Amino acid sequence: MTTLKNQFKMVLPNLTAHSIYMNYYNELNRISDDARHFVPAYESFMDHRRIEPLLENYFKEYLGQFPAQVFDKINENFIRCSSFEVLSRYLSNCYTFAVEQNLPSGRADLVLTGIPGTSFHGDCRVVEFKYFKAKDAAKVETMESFLPDDADQVRRYAADINRQFPAYHMRAYVVYIAAGKVCKTWEITDL
């Protein structure tokens, strides 16, 4: 299920393998994918097109199923892969998804690009996740804004994509997740 990244590391080769891995992980750990917990947020998204409630739903309904001790073992890669799996489950008819998309200025955690022929065409969203361990949850909870370096990072990613596809309407987000305790999402508006 893995492929060589270089002579020392193995990686999941593509988004299909990521999905298979996440489905297998969910089944092994009895993580529910009951649509009743997710669909209302996605129905609302179709009307308002705000991604923040979807990420909050992912945090509450998906990550909320894990016992506290799991959060000391997971990392940002798990957050990227599992959020992709949940978002793509419900939005694959609206967006294409790229996890860790290579760009001139770095690797964007998650990129959603509207599918041609849909009302989402031209809509492109870049999401940068920052994962914090439980010991940092209080610090994240008190944050009233994103860190400037994180905003600059996601701005660069959005600019890279927009240079290549100038017709896209770019939106960028920074998401802080502290274990299973805190989730904060900010849209970076000054792209």
C-alpha cells in the first residue's frame, strides 16, 4: 500500500491510497461515518459556501469520537488525511482535492478546486492545518487570531495557485487543532 518516497522513507502514493488507509483505520477503530452527523453541515455549505462550519463539524463529529490518549499519537499528517477523507466524502461532486500539493513556495496541506461545469467552478480554497498537542490547548483556546507566519505561508500558496490560474477566486484558511480540545479556523482575507 506504500511506495518509496526516497531511499529511506515510505509514503502513501496517492489520494486513493489515503482514502483506503483512512477507511481501514476508521473500521479498525470503530469510528462512525454515520452521515446523520455530517450531512446537515454540508447541506448548509451548499447555501452559504462557508468552509469553517465544515471544519468544525469534522473536529466535533469525526475527531470527537477518539479517546483522549489518541491525540498524543496523531500528528498533522493524520489531520490532513482524515479531513480530506471526510470533506471529499461529501464534496467530491463539487471539488477536486489535493493533499500536500507541491507549489513553488512549499506544500499546501489541502487544496479544494471547484469542478468545471458546476457552480463551484473557479472557486479554489487553500487550507493550512497546524496541529498542537493537548498541553498547548489552553494557549490555542486563548488565541484571538492566527500567527502571522501561518497566514503568510497560506498566502504564498494561494498566490502560487493564482499565478497559474488567474481566473480562480482564491480563499485561504489557517486551522489550529489542539488535540481533541480546540479547533479554530480563520479565513485569511488579505490575499
